[in-house]
Amino acid sequence: MFDKKGQWIPLETFDDFDNGLSDLIELWSSETATQTKKDSAFAHFKEDLEAAALQWVDNKAKSKKYQSIVQELVEFEEVIKQG
């Protein structure tokens, strides 16, 4: 996610995304994080995930793993939109 300087650390591996989704949910639950930071983290996460999914589109096993994260992200996005 973000380093101590506030720079986004690109997510690349399945473990990065799996752990990153938990971090993203935790960030959105935080009362101290700004809306700008929450929105930025969500946008970066989604962008990195789309790139990873495209990278592994021809590998069924990896593609399936990334699709599970995509589905969880879609569900999380729906919760965010509902408030």
C-alpha cells in the first residue's frame, strides 16, 4: 500500500493483493485516514489489480486466483457505495 513517506508501493504478487485488500479494508474503516487517502488507495489497488489480471489472463490457475480478489474488491466497492 503506502510507504511511510506516503508513496504508493505497487502490488505485484497474489500475496501482495491478498494482504493489500485487507489493508485497504482496514484503511477504509479508519477514522483517521482522509477521504483523499482512502480514494487514492482504492484507485491504486484497482489499477494494479487490473494490470495483474491482464498479465495472467493466459494462465488459468493464476487468473482464477486473481479473479477471486477482483470479486472481493467488487463486493467491497458495493459496500463503499452503500455508505
